[in-house]
Amino acid sequence: MAGEDYKRLMDAMADPLVACDGDERILYLNPAAERLLGWTVRELEDQRLVHLVPARLRSFDGHSFVRYLLGRRRALGGRPVRVPLLRRGGAELEVEVTVGTLGEGPEERITLVLRRAPESPDYTDEPLERLGSATAPRATHSAPTAERAYQLVFENAPLGLFHFDTTPTLITCNDYFARLIGSSKRVLIGLNLLTLHDEHFKGCVRDVLDGRHAYYEGDYHAVSSDKVIPMRTHFAPCFNEAGEVEGGVAIVEDITEQRSAAAERDRLFHEAQDAIRVRDDFLTIASHELKTPLTPLSLRLASLERRLERNEPVDPALLRHARQHLVRLTALINDLLDASRIDSGRLALHLEPIGLDTIIERALSGMDIERGHHRIDYVHPPEAVRIRGDSYRLEQVIANLVENALKYSPGDSTVRVTLDVNDDFALLSVADEGIGIPRDQQEQLFERYFRARNVSVTSYGGLGLGLYISRDIVERHGGRIWVESEVGQGSTFYVALPLLASATPTPPAPEPPHSGPSQQVH
């Protein structure tokens, strides 16, 4: 293998590697070592290896630090030694070193493979104690109380913590930060923070190196994965005894739960606003609707009272009109009561075998007053259509659909009511030639108090409860109700109910239209 191939191989190594000659002059650092130590090959070229070793560790028993480690290789059994090395700027960095040698004399080459040492409360910077040297001062089992307390706080803090130097390279971090980022300490240590893609984050790092505090909040995109972490970070500079910036520290907080809580608060706030708006709209509509029959009813009753006091004949039309307003007022109150029963689960149904065609005919026959100048065409199968249902409640549904069709259609138009049998279901449709329903409003059409935006409160009466009540009644019969409509082209409401002979069929879902009217299923 050619020398250039060896260099490419060493450059690709994940572990930091330092090579020197027999005189311990540094020949080479691979990119991983440059990132870890903060030095470049050019800066250390022809420098002796002791340039990377603290002064107190440069000589043991008359041997240099590296020669001493080479002499102890057999005793170590190939295991790495934990020692501190000097990073650029003078900061000590604890690493695990595995040392090896090849060749002799001028051709000798010494290699040191480095690995970032895991944080430990038992840290001691006396490598001789770790090698078991009898001549070295004996180190205590644990670090000094202050240092141990610092490390315990650092590692067990419920926040991410990391420290970087002036290069700026990340030189240490706690486990919480590594888990938060979704990476390992081995990958993170030696990372140059200015190589990240987040400009806001890099701006905070630069501010710290200029001696200022900085704050970052945003979605951090992890370097080694697709993970996105919502985080809040407080950066602070570190000063030496001369008042010069020698790096920075950062406290990182995962704000995923806070973001979720804020989103939930916003959702609840908007829901509350919508509820208030619906309530206000309903009170406006209810006030209008209840006053509309009460005022003429009061006038007609006063007129009847005066006629009776004067012993004048009573016009039957006055009684008929008064009764109409009373029926309308009663219907409004019943809708309010039914909506309340549905909300509390107390709307009772009395199911029995009935003829749906008979129910429809009865409902239509009682709508002479509402019909006005409209025409109602009713088409039904030649044979009776039998279902199991509550005749009163189903008549209420039919009357509501037909009344809506009459209400929202021109006065001389036709409302078409059709009853058909489709497999195991009876299919009722009510079609009008009215104003239609906006497509984006149809999803809410069967909700309580809802009125489409193209409906005027003063021109069209109602509390917005009829379809809400109808949907509940139909679904509790095992059926389905939906609408097909286009603005300005009328609407068709469909009700599918299981036939009496059917077991428990699934209500047919309408096929979605391709170019025809839109539809909303419930």
C-alpha cells in the first residue's frame, strides 16, 4: 500500500491519531485529532510531543512520558491509559491513550490513538497511579469534595450542559445533552460549533466569544440524524483570571412539552372563543325567533279579547293565525328541549315496525300552511316500505327536511320528495331548487346552532337545531344522513334507514361525485 493510501486511511479514522518520530517530534494529526485537540498539523509540525503534555507529567523515572508508556505496554495488556493532554489555549482534556511503536532508530514511528474519556467522579490526573507505579504519589480514591460535587451536579442536572473553548470546539457535555441531541459523547466531543447549519445558533456562539450572554430558542436539527428538537439555550462566556474569554458554557432545555402545552392552550382558547361566538349567535337568533311568533300572537289575542268584550263576532282567521304562531313557538321550544336531551343522552326512542311511506305521507299532509305557493312532488315505490323505527321522531326528521327545502327555495319552485328501496335500505331524498350550501360549510351543517354564511337571520328563521336533531335521530335508527349541494343550484338531503327484514346492515356510503354536487355524510 502506497504512503498516500496510508494517509487517506488514517484521515478516515474515527478515532483521533497522533504520530511522531523516534525523537518524539510530531509528524501527523488526523482530522479527528485536530478536532479533539484544537490544533492543526501545520501548527504542530516539528513540535515535540511534550507540547501536548502538562508539565507535571513530562518525566517519569528518567523517561519521557511516551517512553514510559511504551515501557509499560506489556503490563497494561493493550489497555488504554487515562491521561490529561493540553488542548490549544492550554485547557486540559482527559483522554484515553493507546500507544504503539514501529521500526527502530531514525525509522522509528510512534503512534498515539486517543479517545475522549467518559466523565467519572473518580477522575485523577495522576497517570502513574493508574499504571500502578510504586514511585508515584498515591492519589485519593475520589476527587476532592468540590470537584466531585461539581461533577455530580454536571452529570445529574435535569438540563443539557456543554462547554466549548475559543476555537470554538465542544470539549465536554453531560449525558442529558447527548441524549437530547440523539448522539453520543464520542461524536459530540471535538465538534466545531461553527460548522453547524443553524445561523442563529452560531450567532449565539460568536456573541459568547465576544464576552456577551446569548439566548437561543428554536427547532434544532440534529447533525447526525433527522431529529428535530425544540430547545431553549442560555449561553454564557467563561473568563480566566485575566478577564479574558477562554470559552463558554450553555444550558439547554428541551421545550417539547412546553410547546405542546402552549399549543393546547391556544387550541382551548380558540375553542372557547368559538363557543362564545356560537353562544352569542345563538342568543341573537333565539331572541329573534322567539319574538317573531310572540308579537303577532299577543296582538291577535288582544284583538280577540276586545271583540269578546264588545260581544262582536270572532273571525276564525284570527284564531287560526294565533294557533299557527303558537305551533311555531312550541316547535322552537321543543327543538331546544330535544337538543338538551341529545346532549345529556336522554332522547328516548320507541321503536316498532312501521311503514315509512305512511309516515312520509302523514308528514306532508300536515304542511299545507308551510307549503304556500310551492309544489311538493312525492314519488314512492308501489309496495309499502317497512322499517323498525319511532314514527313520531321520523316524522319530525321528514318535516324538518321538507320545511328547510321550502324555506330556502323560491316561492313558486318544486320540492321533490322521493322514497326508494336500495338493497337492504330505504332511501329517502328531499331535493329543492334553493340557494344551496357553500362547499366549505357542509362539514358543519349538522352541528348544533350552525347556520351557513349565505343564510340571513332575518330572511330565514330557525335556531340551527333541526339538522343536528335529525342527524341524532337517524343515526340512532342505524341509518345515515348526508347532503349534496352547490351554491345557487339547490340541495338534496338523503336519509338511508335499514329495512325491517334486514339484520344489522351497514348504511350505504354515497359515492363521491366527480363533477357534480358536493356531499357531506353523517
